[in-house]
Amino acid sequence: MTRTTRLVTLLVAVLLLGSVGTVAVLHAAHRSAMRDQQQANGPTVRAGTVSLRSTAGRPLLVRNLAWGPHRDEITTVPADHPQGPRTASGVKCLRFHAAAGTGICLQSVRGALQDTYRAVVLDAHLHERHHFPAAGIPTRARVSPSGHLVAWTVFVSGDSYAGTNFSTRTAIVDTRTWKMDNNLETFDVIKDGRPYHAADINIWGVTFADDTHFYATLATSRQTYLVRGDFATRTLTTVHRNVECPSLSPDGTRIAYKKRVKGASPDAPWRLYVLDLRTMTESATAERRNIDDQALWADGSTLLYALPGDYGSDLWTVPADGTGTAHRLMTSAVAPAYPR
């Protein structure tokens, strides 16, 4: 190879490398611009102080899904202005709930070979009080009205309630003593008035009535049931069929839940219903889309729940009595809590 050929080859290589570098820089700049545009069009999120005991009106806390440095952090907005700027806490959670100055935050922990998970009990300033290992992928979390009990559910196999090939683990912790029931499947089951035993029992989606009683979903033999739990007797008693992810109303008289409906797609089988516990009458809400969430009572007449959105999930509301229509409350948010 002559000297001239070598110089030409070197020049061509430099030009090619320069072109590749330019393309990479332009691509990165384009992605950054797109990200900036998405953030500009999304909610304003700023770091600040977040408390579960706000003195300036009623707060709404959510896991923020808007792109930016505060994605996945617990943020707060005034409940009467949910589209307003969000204040970010710096605390990241996959699932979250709070009541009476106590929070439960389900987190992932990065590992060298694989991620693990933990349940963190938070105080009113979102500081850690205690944490426990979680056996799988977080899916549900609740705090009792008094703040004395926290519950969480994880998938220990599978990652969706839609099929039948999954297994859950549900735990409840007393924040006064740190005593933990790490698997509610050890409770005695009373089904249709009789003791019931089966190897395929799964329990998930706790909602608390008080510090002794709670409701949850029990699945067995391809059927789901609303069960009433009692800590004093350590029993789970079936109440109603075809109930998943129950949520007890503030006055304790109704359960909001997702129900499998006939004719729906196996991948999108659920609609949002409400059960009157006094009459055992169930009624559909005006939300006709598939609901894969544990709805939250925003007040005595309104339900709040997540649906898929552009950046993960958006929060929607609908009247609990079957009237009205569904309305989007917040974009890029999930896991809401009104820390009463």
C-alpha cells in the first residue's frame, strides 16, 4: 500500500467516525429535546417538603410518573387542585398508601444479580420507621384508618391477576408492636358457613375496617370471594362471590371492587362495581373500561382508580352510585392516598 493510499484510507476513516459521532450527538439531542417537550407538556414537579399531616387543606399523595428527576417519587398536590404543581418528597415507591400519619411504601432494591423488594413503614414526614423484606413483586398496599396496621400484597409467581397461573403473598404488620402476620393464608377459612381447606388458596388486596377487622380477596378453585378477616379469631369468612381488590367506603357500608364480567376479553376481564354490605346488592359504576386496580374512595360518593396512560398510568374518578361519567383527575400518576 502506497503512502498516498494510506493517507486516503485514513482520511476516509476519520470522516466516517466523524459522521457516526455527529449522528449520535444529533440523536441524543433529539431525545433530550423530546424529553424536555414531554416534561414541558406534563405536570410541574418540584422538590420540597411532603407531610402526611398537612395543615394547609386536604392533601392528595401519589406516585409521580411524569418524566424527569422526580419520576417514581411520592408527590403531593392539594386535593382540590390535583392538576397543580406537584411537590416531590425524594422517596421512591412502587406502591404506596397512607392514613393517620402512617405510610406504607413498597420499594425495589437494586442487586448485583437481581432486584429484591421491601416494605417500608413511614412516619408522617415520610421518614423510615421500620422495613421488612417483601417476598415478590409489589402489587397492593393499604393502611388502616387508625394508622396502626399496614398491609401489602406481592406476586411470588406470575405478574398478573388476569390468568390463573399466579401466586400471591399478603402480610399485615402492627406498627405499635411490629408484630407481623407474613402470610394470611395461615388464617382459618370459613366458606359458605363451613371450615374450608385447599392447597390453592390465594389472598390479596386487604382493605381495613378497623384494627380488628378487614376485607380481602380469597381465590380458590378458579373462583374469587370477598372475605371478612378477624384478627381476634384469625378467620377469613366468605361474604360474596366474584370480588377482587376490595376497597371499603369511609362509612364502612360499601365495598368497591373489580368484577369479572361475562363476555369480556380474558386479558381485560374486569369492570368496577360497588357492593352494598347491608343488602348484598351490587351495582356497576359508569366506568365501562377494564379496571386492574384497587380503587380508592376519594370521599363517600366518589371512586378514584388508575387506568393506563401515556407515561404509565393516569388517575380517574367516577361516582360510586352508578350515575355520571368517568373523568380523568390527574395524568402520570398512580397509587393515590388521602392521608386522613
